Amino acid sequence: MVVFDNISKSFGNNVVIQNLNLNIKRGQFAVLIGPSGCGKTTSLRMINRLIEPTEGTILVDEQDVSKVNPVDLRRRIGYVIQQIGLFPNMTIEQNIEVVPKLLGWPKEKRRERVRELLEMVGMNPLQYCNRYPSELSGGQQQRVGVLRALAVSPPLLLMDEPFGALDPITRETLQDEIKKLQTDLGITIVFVTHDIDEAVKLADIIILMKDGKVIQAAPPEELLSNPAGDFVREFIGKKRLRANYDVDLVREIMNAKVFTVTKSKGFAESISLMRQRNVDSLIVTDDDGKFEGVIPVEKLREIAGKKVINTIGEIQPEKITTINLNAQAREAFDTILQEKLPYLIVVDSKNKVRGLVTKTSLVKALAGAVWGDNADDE
Amino acid sequence: MMNDFLATLHSNWDRLVGAFGAHVQIALTAVAFGAMIAVPLGIALTRYPKIGQKVIAVLSILQTIPSMVMFGILLPFTGIGRPTAIIALTLYSILPILRNTYTGISDVSDSYIDAGKGMGMNGRQILFRVELPIALPVIVTGIRISSVYIISWATVATIVGGGGLGDIIFIGVARHNHAMILMGAIPASLLAITTSFIVGRIAKAVTPRGLRRERAR
Amino acid sequence: MLIADWSEIIERILVHFQISVTGVALATVVGMIIGITLTRFPKIATPALSVIEVFQTIPSLAMLSILLIFLGLGNNTAIMAIFFYSLLPIVRNTHAGILSVDPALLDAGKGMGMNSFQVLFKVEIPNAIPVILSGLRISLITAYGIVTISVLVGGGGLGRFVIRGIQMQNMGVMLTGAIPIAAMALLTDLLLNYLEKRMTRHNRSSRTA
């Protein structure tokens, strides 16, 4: 899908890319990573010709990009940047329809597409279409930034540290979303980051760069298990060696921002909250916050189709396994692995919901155990 | 004093209306010409920031020349009369509009330009859909500053026979007629204050809704 | 070609300068006091600034001629007009300059045991000086223009040559006034700009050090 054939780039006497060869296959999630100044962003920006290479050829879809009008090229390739860059003078709808408009789509088709896209990420079109970027949180803004890039269904999406400015929890949600979008839509993504955790989580192939050269290009498992040389080992390890407190207890690895509803909450309101927070099951508590069970979204839909429901309390929630927040983290690992659960609800001694342990939190903690740290505050 | 003023006002009403009309006409023409020159020039200069800075520096120096001197310098070339006034005032109105156009457009965050380019907008589309809408309130503020200056300096245009409210003030000063002075000075002041207020409102009105909240913070 | 004798030119330059500086100096004293006071009363700051802004909107010849009614023909009228025009840049810049002082510096000052007067004179005002200088520069250059025009209400600056030149249609006479005015404006601009930059640099380096 994207081929770098012997690409070099210098700014004056400063060589930033040297004889770079890459082959990113269709449908791959390729992550360019490396220390700052390694040339990862320059490489990305050469794909849509925001920067022109000094030497070599870049092929997108077997077509030499230097032979394509840059404006036409860019309209066919999605582009997402760290600063988000939603136009502040345009509404969410106007932002998303920028490229469709440039391509002359009729109004009805554009409207429909905007609605479709917003619904895809669980944002209610009625609620968001006429809002302005400044009225949205950073996470929502970047969600729209991604939608804007996907508006004309480009087969290729370029993302330049898209989640770098977001808080850790939002970042994780958006990572999950983009991975899911990429798989569902079967698109190719070239993604720049400096966060190895992010790379490991998202990539089909990680391209580790240094001083304008590729040091290792491999799937995450291979990169972790078989690092090519000291630099790679150091780069993977560095971030995890900074802090060194032990991971003993569940409370230390759980995600404390958990979305719950009480039984007395209205049904319609809960549904809309679920959409907003983009969660796929409701964690139900009684009025004191004590855990009652969970209701998966499928069940909600099924029941909603059959009878009129006023409050959440009318639906019998499913009991699932919980774990105490002061339990050993190891116990959480074992439970999740043995019972093949997507997540565990963390409760305190009064059975109040306090957090959530997900597979991601496990991977992080596990990585911490291997490399001696669980920090991911990058 | 008050009676005196009203009597003068009454007997000179036609003259006042004529002078006021002339004043508005001179100022409006000068600011309109100024904007027609300054806005495109300001936009063009953002494309060459090195020259842009220098042009603005040179114009800032020219701007420090008192208006009376500027009228005097132009006089031998353009003669006594309204054209001299309009030409001099047009020159003065350029700088504030030019400077605000230049900074307004230059201050548009690079991330918007990068996003626009990356999505396949061409230069003209970025200018008209992104840069100008975001910079418009700043440009209009430049027009407001220019208008206030120009209304002020148009009073001095009387020395080159430009007409306007300066004529009335000048007659009042020459005849030591206080009522006459006020009859020129008060309308001129009100004209400047009202214009400033109205154009200020326009600047607010053209601020894209999505930016109002951001700027208010 | 001697358009006016040198002594008259020198005298007019001095008068021109003297009137401008007197008006601006008056405005500096009053303006800084108002500006500092406004930082202590944030609620009235915005309305107060808009009221002062109205002064600046009044056309210069209108202002001069209205003041003439109260102060009569002569230089006092020009000084007073300059005072009113200079007030806004100085009040606004003092106000903004003091508000922009890094709160950490204020804390440091208080932490070292300064009282509020000491904080004002040792921390806030020194930090605001570059911004105040910028207001001073704008005020002085505006003042030269007002003094020039003030010849129309009996003022005695270089405007005399300009008006004489215009009336006589004599470019030489006019330039005898115009060139010194332009030179004064240019020199003031360069000098105060330089001072401003130097002080900003000084402040910046001391901040990062």
C-alpha cells in the first residue's frame, strides 16, 4: 500500500532521512516510532507530500506520489495530527464534511455521511452536529478529527501522534476505537508515536527509527521478544525503568475512572450516557453505589424492543465476578485468564464499585513486572 | 452660553449638515480605499514574512508623520481641495488595517493550515475557508482603529480646503466664537465615538461562534 | 536658502519637545497611579478603561478647540490635550504590565517578607516597565502630532512653519517644520524601542536564569 523506495531527505546540510526503504502492506496498522528527531514525522509527511523527499520514490497504491497532483493526493488520504486542527470557525458537521465538500458531494450525501460517521463512534448527531470544536473535550475533538479524516472513506490514514495531547484514560479509549475502526473498515494506517506502549498495543508492524534510518521493523511480539540490538532493547525498556514501585495490589493496576449507573436511573438517559461514554455495558449499582451486576448492550437492545422500561432497576443485571481492591494483583491476572473475562469489576469491602481491571491494565502491569515498572505516564 | 449655542446652531444648521456630510464622505472614502489596498496587501505580505515585517516597520515610521505635515507635502502635487484630503487620509488609513490583516492572518495557528493542507485544500481554499474567517474580527478591528484616526484627521483637512467639520471648528477658533467651536467639535467627537462603537460591534458580530467562547476565556 | 533663521528653528524644536514631554509626563504620573489602582479593583477596571478610551476617540482638533474654550489660546491647551490622549496608553499598559507579572515572583516577594508597597515598587513596577515604556513611546509620538496641530489654536511648536508653508504654498518653509518633526518622531521611536527591548531582554534572562 505504501512503499518507500530508497528515500532520502535533507534540509540544507542536515540529513534527516537516509536511504529509507519501507513496505507497508494493505490493511496493516504500521507504527513509526523512535526518539525525537529520528525522522518519523518527516517520513509520514512525505507520504501525502506535505514534505518532498530529496531522493527516491514513494508509492501509494502502486502509484508514484510525485506524479500525482498533491491536492488530489491528499484528498484521497486521511490525515490526523496531534494538535487536532479542527477549524474553530466551523461546526462539527462542517468540519467533517470539509473533504466531501472539496470533492463536490451533494448536500444530502454529505449530511448522511456526517451522521453515519458520528454514530459510528457513538456520538449523537443531533447533539453534536451544530456544536463548535471549542465546546468539546479534547477526546471528543480528536474523535471528530479522526472522523473528518475518514469522511470520504480513504483506504489509507496517516496519523501524526494523534493521541499525544490527551489524558491517559481518553487516550486508551481512542486507541481502542481506532484499532476497531481500522479492523472493521480494513484500512491501512500509518501512525507516528513516541510511546512504545501505544505502539505495542496498536501495531501490526512497528518500525523503530533512529537518525533517519530504520533500526528494526517487526511485529510487536517479535520486537519485544527479539530486539535487534542494544538501542532497541534500551528504547523498549527505557520508559519502563524510570519508576520502580512494585505492583502488588489490584488498586494499583485498576482503572479508577469507571462509569456506573444506579438502578433508579432512567432507561433512556442511561442509553444516551452509554453512547456518550462509549461503553458497551452498563455497570449497575444500588443507590449507595454497591455493585448489583452488569447489563450488556445487546441485552438492553433486546429488552427495549419487547417492552417499555422506565428505570434500569427493572432489568435483571448479570452477576459477574468481582475482586476486592486490596486483593493481590496476581489474583486478578489468574481470574481474568482462567475465566476468560474481558474485565473484572473492582469493589471495596462494602461492595462499592471502585474501578475496573481490563486486559490492557494487565498487559501494562505485566510489562511492568518484566521490565520492573508499571508507569505509563508518558 | 446655552442660548448662544442654540442660536448659533439654528442659524448655521445648513452649514453644519453640509460639513457633517462632507466629513463622513471624506472619512468613508479614505477608509474604503485604505481597506481595498491594505487587506490584499496584508494577505500578500503574510506569504513573505521577511518583507512583511519590513514593510510594516517602514509604514509605521511614515505613520508618525503628523497629518498636517502630510497634507502640506501633498499640497503642491494635488492642490487645494478635497482630493488632497482624501489621498492623505487614505495613506494614513492603510497602516492599521494592513497591520491587523497581517497579524490576524499570521496568528492563525499552523495546525489549522497543516490540517487544511493535509486534507487537500489548495492555497485559495485555505485562505477563504480557514484563514480569513478566523482573522476577520482582527481585520475589522483594524478598520475600526483606522476609522477613528481618519475621522480625527479629517478635521485637520480644513487647512488644505478639504471641507468637513474642521471648517466649522476653524471658523469658531478664528472668530473666538465658542458656540461655533462646539458646533464643530461635538458632532466630530460624536461621529468618532459612534463609529468606533458600531465598527466594534461589527467586529464582534463577525467573530465565528466557535471562536467567541475560546477568546472569552 | 535660509527659510527661517536657525535660532527660531532651534527654539521651535525645543518648544515642540517641551510641550510634548510636559503633557506626557503629567499623563505618566496620573496614568500610572490610575493603572496601579485599577489592578486592585478588577471589577471597575474594564468600565474605567472604556471611559478613558472615549477621550482617545475624540478627534484631536475637536479636543484642542474644546480645551481652548477653557484654557485660552496657547501652549497650555496643547499640554492638556496631550495629557488626555496619553492617559489611555499609559493606564492600559501599566494595568496590563502589572497584571502580567508572574504570580511566582509575587509569591517570592511576599515570601521574603516584603510588604505590599515593597512588592509594588520592587517587583510589580520594575516588571511592568517595558510595557509602560511602550505606552510612553506611543504617547510621545502622538504628542508631536498634536503639538503640530495645536498651532491652529495658538500653540507655538514646529507646526508654525508647516502652517506658514501651507499658506505661502512654500515647500521649503513647510519642510523646515516637517523635517524636525519627522526626525523627532523617528528618534523617539528608535530610542524608546531600544530601551524597551533591552529591558525586556534583561527581564527575560533574569527570569530564565
